[in-house]
Amino acid sequence: MKGLRLIIIFFITLITTYSCSNSDDAQISLTGSWEVKLDSTNIGANENWAKNKFKGSEITLPGTLDDAEIGTESTLEPAMNNYVLSNLTRKFQYIGKAWYQKEIEIPSSWKNKSIALNLERIIWESSVYIDGELVGTANSLVGNHKYNLTTLLKPGKHLLTICVDNSNKFPFINVAGDRYPDKVNQDMAHGYTNHTQIKWNGILGDMALEASAKNTPENLQIYPDSTLNKLKISFDQENSTETEVNCIITSAEGEEVFNEKVNIKKENNTNSFEINKPENLQLWDEFHPNLYDVDITTKTGKTSARFGYKFVGNKNGDLVLNNKRIFLRGNLECVIFPLTGYPPTKKEDWAKLIKQAKAYGLNHLRFHSWCPPKAAFEAADEAGFYYQVELPHWSLKVGEDAKTTAFLRKEAQKMLKDYGNHPSFIFMALGNELQGDISLLNDMVAELKPKDNRHLYATTAFSFQQPTGARPEKEDEFFIAQWTKKGWIRGQGIFNNKSPHFNADYTSGSAHIEIPLVSHEIGQYSVYPDMSEIDKYTGVLKPLNFMAVKNELEEKNLIDLAPDFTYNSGKLAALLYKEEIERALKTPSFDGFQLLQLQDFPGQGTALVGLLNAFWESKGVISAEEFSQFNSELVPLIRFEKAVYKSGENFKASIEIANFFEEKTNQIIDWEIKNTKNEVVKNGNLTSVNLSIGNNTGLGEINFPIATNTAEKLTITVSLKDSKYKNSWNIWVYPNEVSTTNNDVLVTSSFKTANEALKQGKKVLLNPNFNSLKGIQGRFVPVFWSPVHFPNQPATMGLMVDTKHNAFNSFPTDSHTDWQWWNLCINSKSVIIDSLEVAPIVRVIDNFVTNHHLANVFETNVGEGKLIFSAIDLTTKLDERPVAKQLRHSLLNYMTSENFNPEKTSSFKDLEDLKLEGKQDGFSTTDIYK
């Protein structure tokens, strides 16, 4: 294998050397084989290494030291500790200076030309030497490092040396992640981190020497006007005396829409002109990603740029694009590319990612504390996809370091210059959850806005610092928030504290905000690790975190249940994501949401919050088609009071449609209610419906009187006739009168009474007060984000119900937690049954750090008797709790049937060990941040 690699490197080197020495083109590629020497002790800082050709290790660029397996090899082993569970493990790691060197040859045709060196992406400082002479040093995490080599590169051979330093240059850009024991993992801004991408050393993307005529025009920028009828174009050109230039605008398909000579205005080295919008130039948006190329020709050369004609703005508090309201269905992108540890620089890779995102109904990515490479913008431009980009900035100490502030100001200007033409670039924030000198952030935004009006700007993507986090800052043009001064605008803290209700939105917390409002990082519902994912990590990162969990599951005889843990915890997460998204879509004063997130986040304590894995692949929990039913440009919605109904009540729902696609007239909306046998129990339709852009509320009602003698799950579906748009919801209906006692079964909350009956060979349903039991406080929602990152939470991950068990013959349920389980979950205790010989009927999925056998309900033989133990309250206020009443009824029916024959046997002393001595602490949603 190594021999084959050397042969490949030889041929790459041969081809590259040939192209370097024989090319008369305007560009010489520097890709291929280089020599590299490591300099972690900084002894090469005297520049001696750049003066002479050295012999180091061979490396292929573009690439990284990690790709080449150069650096310190990891000695970590799978283990259940914070070192391993913090993030994926780099197989090889190097932090410091690395010197890259190769010989180049400049053709004679480049004489008297300007020559530049372009290095597309580096973490994060580079220094360039020609024949041992320092050209300069560059610092940037957001874009290319470019050097002017004109005076040093004459025709002939030269020694090019590049020193790349990936150590932290400005520590104040990063939040202090001191919960992680390894200091190298304490930086969490995604522009510089080991939690998602890695702190790689190398050079990515374009690597080339570029020749051009002197005084060639550059920095071409195209500015659509807010009125959508004009176009301003500017470019830089030194020492120009020209008063007019030729401008050609051509569609991406090759259609010429403008070709004229235009007069230019001069200001220093910047030239500009304004034209009326060409008649055939079409607007750009997610449904019409029209792109155009602008070519400017002067006496000394030509420059080109691609753009899309769009203007993003605020109209009476609503987010509009081209004066039409849009809604951002967003997802975070945190440089999660686990095979390489760095972002791709090829457009096709980003196009593949965006295609998957669009399949799930997304139209937006937020680049959390980093800015992607140009290929990401190009792919989004072509797909009609919206971006929020950010400075590589996540700090609690904004303004405390002047050098950091100067660096960030420079990075902001570079982002606008390098990526400003891309129509996909609609939002820009100065970083994530920033704290410190907020006035400085306002000043920075105030500096950016007049320089480039093609984007909307914000001081920070949310902040825990008050009052900044609860209301927009003075200079904000959009507002990213978890809550406002009037309350939460996301589901966290709601779904566990209030019984399931589907007639709510976030208006009370959002209606007073007068600029576009997007909810911050909604979701974060953890899904159990998928053990089958381990074999997918074939690149530079090793999933020791997954492997450690797998080892523990094997030790605890839980490994066979792992796929079911993933599936059932994932179904609960999908359920909650659905309600999160629908509440946002129902809120007229909302302009979007940003999920955290559709795919897994492998760092910050292994935060597996995705319905897709870190490779953007399905976990088998929910299909793209199903997810996009409640997450797309047009979504049917209903508002209804609750999930659980008793016979004699009336199910009533109000129909509405969130439409951010196109206006539609004379539409038909169909609705139907089906039972689990797929039989339609009632249906209807609404006719002559006109749909405007935005929230179409109060379109009609569904009324369905509940009359049932059996417990049943019903599914309500609402669809727009003759279209793909439909959406569904489940409700559960229960009879009023069911038996909750049986002479053959003793139902008791007393351990003593139960013991006496079991000694007599009786059947016992033991239902102690759940607050008197050892275990984990019952919750409906799963682990928030990560049990490693936020350990102060009741860390369970939903239920796993044995649906084939006869105990559920009279209790309709799926294998996973659904809304009808809410009252049961919050009135329960998850008891640890590690040492018990029992068979769980209702298993609780533990978090992946502790991995206990947990149960709410189990059965066992005890002495001469038979027992079902319930840590769910099946005793209190049953007439007000129809689900608990029905579950008790179903368990009793099972216990009096011939099927009640527990396989396991326990001692009563083991059961008594479940009793709690003393008092268990309570828990608040805010505790997760402590």
C-alpha cells in the first residue's frame, strides 16, 4: 500500500514539475508533492530552513498533516471519561509551525507581469519565503492568504517555502471551554476547534501562482439596488486614467443581457458605475436561482464575477427577499466533516450536502462561528440556498484584547470582499453567543452596514448576557434568540412542563420584535449513539467515544438493544423537532428557525442531536419525505387542544397553512381521520381556498365527537389537493369506563402488603409512590445536547416499550415515547434494575454515559407469587388521567390472563432496595446551563 502511494506521489510530482517549468498560462498549479519539516519548538524561526533546500517528509498538498499521518500519534484508548467522550479523536495531532517547501520555475512569458501566490485556506497563520527572503505573513481563518511576489519572482527556478502555524494566535476569539480536561480541546469557536473540524496544519483548496498584466482590474463587486431597478458595479484598478470601460452581463446559461461601454466614477483606486437593471435580468431566490456573470474590460485587462440579483430586507418587521416574505428553515453547519476534519473546497461536495438538506425541507444554513470556503457559496448560489455566515468568534470577553478586535475587524472586511457577490450570503453575525463589550459589537456592525448593503447584519447570534440576549441591539438588522423579555421562543422548558397542546405558538414572546426574528438553536434532543456508525470512520478521526460506549454495552449485556436504543430515542427526538418546527411556522411574527441540528454534532461531549448522522446519512428514524411534510415551503397545520381525549369529548382543530412558496387561488384542502386499521372514520374538505404568502390562519375546522368503547390511536391528515403537501398528527382516545380493580390481583402501594401477598402466592401490582423510589426523575423530553457537556440534568433518552407484550393488549402504543405517554413519564421514576433479575415491560433508555438498565414497569416472580412493579403512578386521580387509567386496566387484564408467566425471579429484598432513603433533589430547565 505504501509503495503504491509513493508511485502516485512520484507521478503527481512529475506532472506538477512539468507544468511548473513549461506553462505559459496565467496560472501555475502548486498542487502535488512537497517537503515538510515540523518545528514545534520554534527553532526554525531564524528562517534558516527557508534559505536552503531541505529534506523532510513527503506530503501531498492540498492536504493536511493529519491526512499524511504526520505528527504525534494518539495513545488514547476507548474509555468512559471526558478525554474520550469530549469529541472524536485525532489519530495524529500536531500544533505549531510546519515548513513546506518545493522548487518552482517561472516561465519567461511571465516577465514584466504581476505575480501573486494564492493559498485558499489555512489555519491560521502563514509566512512565505522566496529563495530564503521573507515575503510577508498573513492571518485569516475565513479566506485565502494572498501574496504579491512580483519583485522576487523573475523567470527561472526558485525555492518556495511556506511556514504554516496552526497554534492559537488570538485566544480571545474563543470561549473558555474549561469543562474539557485536554487544553487543546477547550477552544470551541468552529473556525478554530478540535470539536468538529480539527486544528489541522496544511493548505487546502486552490494553491497557485497567478500572473496578470500590471494594473489589471480586480475586486469586482456587484450591488443590486433596494428598489430592484438598478445595479451598481465597482472594481479596483491602480493608476488608471480611463474614464470608461466595457461591461458585459451574461446569464449562467450564456444569454447576453447587457453589453455597453459605461462611464466610470473614480475614488482613489476604486472605480464604479451604475446602470438600470437590464430587462432580461431575472431575480434570484430559492425557487429561481438565476445567476449572471459580469465581465469588465479595461485597457490593461479584464476581471469577472458571478452574482445573483437579489435584495434582502426588513418590511414592517418581516424578513423579505426581493420584497417577498421568506421564512428560513435553517440548520447549523459547524464544520462537521468527520473523514477529513476540515471543510471541502470542491463545489460538488457542498452541492451533495445541500441536496440532502433540501430533501429534508431546509432552505438555510447558519455557519456557527466560522465562514465556509468559496465552493460552499457557489453550490448554494446554484441551488437557491440561504446562508448566515459568522466571524470565527465565540467569546465571553469581547473587547478585552485590542489585537483580537483588530483581527476580527479585518476578517469581517475580508468576508465581504471575498464572498459578498454571492446571493446565498444573506445574513452576517459577528459570532456566537458573544458576551463582554456589546457597544464594541454595535460599533463594528455600524461600520459594516454602509460598506455593503447586500446582507443583513447582527451583533451576535444570541447572547446569555442580559439584556442583550432578550432584545435586539441598536445596530441589529435581524435578531437570533432563544427568548425575549416576554418569554421563550423555543420548546426547551415547555415540552416537559406543560401537557401536550398543539394550539400554541410563540407570538406572546415575539410579536413586539420589530426586526426579522429567527429562533436560536432549537431542538438539541439527544439520540442514542448508533453503534453501526463506527465502521464509517475511515479517515483521520477515530470514534473512540462510540467505541467506549459499545464496550460498556457489551460488558452490561445491553449491546443487542443498541439499535433499538437509537431508533426509539430518535423517534422521540423527531416528534419533538416536529412540534418545535410547527410552532415556529404557526407564529406570524417569526422569520425562521435554526435547528441544532439535523445531523449529529460529534464534539462538545458527543452531542448526537441529529436525526441524521455526522455524515448526513439517515439513522433510519425518519425519512426525508416524512420530515419535509412539516418542514417545507408550504406546510398544512392544525391547532388543537391536546393529544388525549375521553369518550364524550369533541376533537376540534383549526386548519391553517404556512405558505412561503407562491400565492395560490381556488385551492381545495382535504382532511381525514384514520384508525390503526387504516380505516377512514371521518373526512371532509375546504373549497375555494386562497393562499397568500405567509400565515393563512382560520381556514376551516375539523370537528369529531369522540365515542369509543376501546382505547385507540387516530391519525389526522390534512393535505392540499393535487399537490405533495400534506401533514399528519396522532391523537389517542379512551373509553370513560374501564375496570381498574380485579379480585384476583392485589393492587397496592405498600411494600409490606405486597410482600405478605406474594408469600401467599398471589398476584400483585405494586405501585409505590414514585417519589419514594431511588432512580432518575421522570421526564418526557430526552437528554438536552449531551450528558457529558451538561451533566446537571435527569439524563434519560425516552422509552422503549415491548409492543408485542400482552400487557399492552388494551393499551395502544408504539415502541417509542409519544405524546400520550407525557403524563405517565412526568409521574414516574426510572428505576435502576442492573442487579435485578426482572424483565422490563416499559424500559427507559439511559444516557450513553451511565448506561444503566432502567425500567418504569417490569414483571418478575417473587417467592410463590407473581409481581408487576410500576414506577409510574397508576393510582392517583385516575378519572383525570385517562392514559394512566387505561394502562392500569391493560396490566390487570394481562395479570388475570394465562399469559402472565414472568420468566425471571427476584427476591423481595432486591425490590426493597429500590426504596429511597431521604429526599431527591429537584431539577429546573435552567440547571442544564450550570
